Amino acid sequence: MSAALTALVVAPLAPLAAGWGTWLVGTLAGARGPDVAIEPAVGSRIAILIPAHDEEASLAALLDSLVDAEGPATFAPVLVIADHCSDRTAEIARAAGAEVLERDSGPRGKPAALRDGLAVLSAGPEHDAVMIVDADCMLEPGVGASLSRGLAAGEQVLQCAYRLAGESDGIAAVSRWAFALKNVVRPRGLARLGAPTQLFGTGMCFTREAIGRVAFRDHLTEDAAMSFELLASGVHPSFCSDAGVVSPEAPDRDAMTAQRERWEGGQAQLVRDLPRHIGAVLRSGRPRALISILDWSAPPLTVGVALWAGTSAVILSLTMAGLVGSAALVAAGATGGLLAAYLAIGLRVAGGPGALGSTLAAAPGYLLWKAGVFRRIHSTRGSAEWRRTPRTGVSTPEDEPS
């Protein structure tokens, strides 16, 4: 038996064990619900920035939700960036009392819209912070109090919990529970361990100083790019687990696929820059942020499972042939055990007692669907175009940016 060969075949399991182990630790720490919050004595003045492209079907609901979410905070000004719209987005925003910036020229897309919107806010009335909310979301009651508490405690960047609303079953339900694990349960747990949170693209709140450090570059996953950018500058975003933003689940399989192609394609771009990001975080003198990087940069679950299964099959064959020691089998089993524990605990927290059984039943279809997503990303060399996620009742060309 060769110790060198054993080490070689076990090596692919190391990033999986690190990532899945971090997911499990975060899930265990976040299994308990939000802590009881104390109402802040003083509210903050928070500007609301809403990038919107043809969002007449959802914008009014978001603007209405600001009233109940405000609480001790003051949401003002509220600025809607109507980005190359061909519908009544601007009209609806003005009717609800929001300020409107209409963009009919220049580059399309969320990053460009945010850059122009921030320029308008910087020239306007004083405010303590800026919150960015996607136009298809709604704010939960208590968001204003949660943000005010964080800002009063000296936090520079705050990320609200981000949930999907829906009652679909099958693959859509699995996707919704996975979303809750990534955007609610794990960040809640990591925050309790003192680790920074990743930004989710919506429900993000920045002090005026902190938002000046963000470039809002054109990137498929600009939220993750911003997260690394802030970590490198020494700013660690904090998670607000007691209030959040809610977005409707994708209305159909095509919309789900468009979302995933964008997210996974952007993740592939970030992974290529991972060594540089890790080096920047180490130089920042805040090594606890490495916990967060392990959480954010672990391979997508479908890719990880395929890698684990293939590596385990090779290890089993070599062990039976007497070429590697039994320690390799133990390593493969332990790595798979981390994933099994994460899914068993996490799905129960995110989806309730029946979620694990439902996920197992939907797993074959889910894996086939995800394989198709990755096949399409690979065909574009990992540089998936920005495809707007189709909205319910809204006809949108696929080549228009969100």
C-alpha cells in the first residue's frame, strides 16, 4: 500500500470536508431561531434605493411594505431607479410618493443603475445609511428596528435575512429550502460565531462611509463580489436575523433555470479569484473571516456530491485492490457524513419535519435539472450571460438585464 497514493486520492475530499463542515457548524449554530430583540431607543434615517426594470407588477407591494417595516427608523428618501423601462414602473413609483430616476441611456443592468442612484442620493438630503432592495421583494415588519439596532451598535454594513415565499412542492420546494439554508440559517449561525455574513444583493444596508468603498462592478453575482471587496478593506458585514426581505419563488422551471445559470456562473467566476481573496483577507488581520470564505466558496452541492461520489468510487476500488489503506475509506465516509448531517439538520430547520423525505423523493429530478444548468454554463465557458429572471404575468425578453 502506498501512502503517497492514499494522500493523492484523498486530496479531492479536503475542500469538500472543509466546506461541508463549515456548513454543518453554521447550521447547528443557527438552528435556534432569532434572538429576542430589544427595541432601539433612537431610529436611523435610512435612504431606500430600489433598482427596477419593468417591475410594474411588483413595485407597489414593495413600496407599501415600507410603511410597516419602518418602525423607529425613517425611510427617506425612497429612490426608484427605473432602468430602461417600457412599462409603468416610474408612474407607479411616483404615485406611491417615491422619488424616481429614469435611465433611458447608458449601460443597462443593476450595477449601473445603483451607481447612478447613489450619485443622486449623495447630492440629496442627509441620511445615516442606504438600504438596497430589489423591486420584486417586500420588507418584513421589524426591518427598520433591526437596522437601527445594528447602526447604533456601530455596524457599517448590515444584511437582512432573505427568504423565498411560495408553496410549490417537488424541485421548487427543494430549491426554496436550500435558499433558506444559505440565506437565513447558516448566516444566522455564523453570525453567532462572530463571522461576517455574505451579502445577498437585496436587503443590504450600508453606512454612507461603507458604501463609498463598494464599486458596484458589472458582475453576474455582484453581491458576492461586494462581500469579498468589503472583507479585503476590513469591513465585515453583520447579519440581521430577526427581520428580512421576502421574494416570490421563481414562477416556473424556466425562471428557476435562468436564476441558477446566473448564480452558478457568477460563482464560477469568483472561485477563479479565490486565492487572491483569501490573501487579501489574511492581510486584513481578521482571520475569522476565513470561516465565511469557506462557507461562501464551497462547491455547489450538486458538483460537490458528484465529486465525492466519484472520489469515493475510486477509493473503494483501490482499497479492494490493496493499493491504498483503509484510512482513505474512513476519510470518504467521514466527508459524506458531514454532508448527511448538514442536510438532515438543515432541511428540518428550513423546511420542517417532512422536508428531508420530500427532498429525497425529489432528489433525482433535482440533480438532473442542476446537471442541465451546469451543462449550459460549461457551454458558455462559465461566463453565463445576465438573463433577467422571468416574472409572473410579465413578458420579458431573455436578453434584457435585471
